[in-house]
Amino acid sequence: MTENGQAPAIGLIAGGGQFPLLFASAARRRGRRVVAIAHVNETAAELEDLADVVYWVKLGQLGKIITHFRREGVGETVFAGTITKTRIFHDILPDLKGLSLWNKIDRRQDDAILRAVAASLEAEGIRVLASTCYLDHLFFPHGVLTRKKPSAAQMEDIRFGWKVAREVGRLDIGQCVVVRDRSVLAVEAIEGTDAAIRRGGELAGSGAVVVKVKKPDQDFRFDLPATGPRTVETLAAVKGAVLAVEAGQSLLFDREAMVAAADRAGLVVVGLSEDEHGMPDY
């Protein structure tokens, strides 16, 4: 407890999806007072019921975030949840501090933007923690999760896609590729994983292999790769075959529902780690 009898505050800069909701619940179970910054048109309204305090802002209003955190005595925060990346072209309303930071960023890609925001917060005395600090159980497990295992040919595609995805991540473009017969069909960019799967799966016709890995210099404070039932549903809709994810380096939401959906569709879902030669293995 703090001197005024309140639980110690932790900030939550929330995007969309269930991750912010899960974090708020977990942090409160650990005795933290959750002060959430929710983004209009992104964050689920249910966060109002799970956080102690919620302030709604527009994308880019960094000055407001800092002001709210100072008012609430927040000294550390996490980023959790997704921001629809295409909104930076039409739905951003920065305040003066946000605009100043935006104009200083020379590479307007995920890591560059998020690292710049984190640096601004830390310059104000607000430490940015890993988004998984209370949610280690959400990491994608190692091994085959479904009834079906990858075939020898599919493992070849996984190994091929793994190398490509690593390079795409190194360039801070995306974290996922869609391949078949050792050909690249789609590379995830600003549109996100599901759109990349749809695009690549349509080109494949059937049998697409999706490989999703962390970026080589992944910052665990934000933007971890994530999968869940919707990922599998998208892959099934394009008659895909395999979802291969880097184990222990990405998030898995609703594991039981995801695996059940994959089994119904006859898909392979597998978590892999690199061996001593840098190749994926389960």
C-alpha cells in the first residue's frame, strides 16, 4: 500500500483486443491499482469494468497520457493491445507533445514509434515494463498443439519461411510470412497478420504454411507477436495447412478454443524453437 492507503499504481496504455483486459485483471490480482489509458475506436469498453481508472484519448495524444499518469501517481506502465496501424494515415490527432515526437521520428514503423514513445515516457520518470510482466502463462508453448503434426514437406516450408520471416522482422516490416512449396506468397506489413494470411492463402489455393516469429531485436515491452482463434479461423477459411509460431517469444490467446478450431479444420499448429544451427524444431 502507498502512504495514502491505496494500492501502488501501474499504468496501462491500452490498444484493442483482449490483452489489455487480461493485463488489468492480472495486475489487480497482484494488488496493483490500474490506471488505464484507452484509445478511442480501439480499446474495448469492457476495460472500464476492469481497471480502477480509465482515461480515453485519441491516437497521438502523448501529452495527455503523461498528464493523466502524473495526476494518478503512475511511475511505471505497460503497453498492451493492438493499434490498427493504418489509422496513422487518417485517425491520428496528436497534441503538441505527440506532434513534436512524431516529427522527430525518421522511420515510422512499429519499433521506431514505440521506442520513441517509451523513451519520452521514461524521460518523464515513467518506466516502461514488459507487457507480459503478470502474464507469463500466455507465452506460446513448444511442441505440436493439434492432433496433426507437420509433414516432412511442411517442415521444409517452415524452415524456409522461418529464415524469410526473420529477415522481414530485422527490417521492422512485420513478423509473419505465408509460404508454400518454398515460395513466399505474402509478407505481413502494416495490414496485419490476418490480412496477410488471406492474401497469401488465396494465392496458394490450399496448403499455405504461415510462419510467425519475433523480430531479431524484439523489445518485450511492446508489440509481441500474438495468435488466437481468429488466426486459425482465417487460415481455415483459405484452406491453409499450418500455423508455425516461435515458442516462448509470442503470445497465445484462448488456447483451448484455438486448438479446437484447428483440429476441426484439420490444421497443424506448432510452436518451435531454434536449435544450435538456428533452425526451427519442435
